[in-house]
Amino acid sequence: MLLSKTRVNELNPTQKMQVEQYRKGEALILNLHITHHAGTTICSWAGANGPTPKFACMQPRPPQTAAHVPVLSEWHHGTLMNGTMLSNIRVDFHFVSIELASGKLHYPLAPFPFEHPNVVSMCVMRDPISRLLSGDGRVTKFMLQAYPKFKTIHDHETWKSKMWWTYADSYFTNNYAMNSLLSTAPEDKQHRNTHEGLERCKALLVRFTFLLDSACLDDGVKKVSKELGFKDNGRGSMMVHKAHASSLSRLDHGNKTLLA
């Protein structure tokens, strides 16, 4: 199901089966979280509706790690995620996140059994310019190497065009979502920053049970909550403090070269 500002698709038969299995207590919600794509918000929402791993809802770590919970490499390697493994994880958690960062995924996601009846998969997508403006510690470190006087992304009003292009072309920002969904395996790596890479990601994302848009996350989460039978939609005013002006207005400080 796609939930965005411009389009809402209904559940297909496979997705309906997955939702039904979740309502029966059989299916596991697996959130593939791209860094800075509302991971904390989604985790809070999930935690209000059932047991989740403690740290950002991500893969269990000691002392939560049980013998039947697979290691991270096996979560990424779809061929190892079978029905028994999913059932074992579901004993302890109803929702688990895997964080995806550019260049950090070592196994292709395509073999993962997204169509399995006991997997409710979800992913939140974000406007790439909005995501670029979020920054993070790795980007700050990268920019400081090129510009010693650099402070943070939030100081961008003083940036010159050259700084914007350095930032936009960096490994940490350029096509970040695409390159987070593509692994470092040869069959994926060759397609980074290409049209073919984009098509591979689109083909992957249409297999998810729920695909949400961060621009209308409140509405999307409420819709998913209704489908899954959650008692608490976990929203309210949670995102008010994170509201930003439009990307265009935030960039419009004489740096029009970036937008040309």
C-alpha cells in the first residue's frame, strides 16, 4: 500500500493476507529505516502498540538477544529469513527496524521474502532535498575537512554556491535513499547513482506492505494503525516540533545555482 500526498493505493491480496496474519499475532512488522526517514517517530508509534527492541526498535542487542534471534547479516540476507525464523522473532517482538545507511548494506535486499504471509514490511520515504537538509554527524565531519569554518547544515544561510555543491555531491547526501537500498554486493554496487539503480529500488519498494511518505506521515500512520488494528495511533502532536519550512524557501538564500 502506497500512502503519499498524491496517491493512495489499496492493499493487494498478498498484503491483505499479511495484515490478517499480523492481526492474528503471527506476522512480524519489519521496518526498513533509511537514516533520517522518521525512524524515531515510527519506533515510538510501534512501541505504543506492542513490544519492540529497546534501542530505536532496531535488531535486539544483549541482554535482549535471544538464541533464536538472527544476527544482523542474516536479517539482510533474505534467503536466510524463513518462516521459522520469523515466528521465533515474533515471540518476543511485534515490530523490528533495520537501519539502512548508504554503503552499509552488504547483502542485496531483492531476495528477501517480502511476500511472505508473516512479514508486514514498511518503509518511510522522504523528499531527497528535505533529507539533504537534515544533515548528520558524518556529513559535518566531511564538510569540516573541506571547510574548517563549517558549523552545521542549519547554518546554510551563509553558504556559497561552491559549499552547496560540495555538500550535495558528497557520498553522504547524493542519492542517499537509493544508495541505502542498494547493497555493496557487485550486482547492486554497479548501479549506484544510475537510472538502472533507481529502477531496481522502485521494483523493490513496490513489494513492501506499506510505503509511507514523510510529508504526510501523520495521515499515513493513522491509516496503517487502522489496518493493523492498533489501539494507539501514536501521533497527536509528536511531529509539530520537527516541522520545517519548505525546502525551496530554506535554500533560497542567493544559492540559486543549486536549484538551476
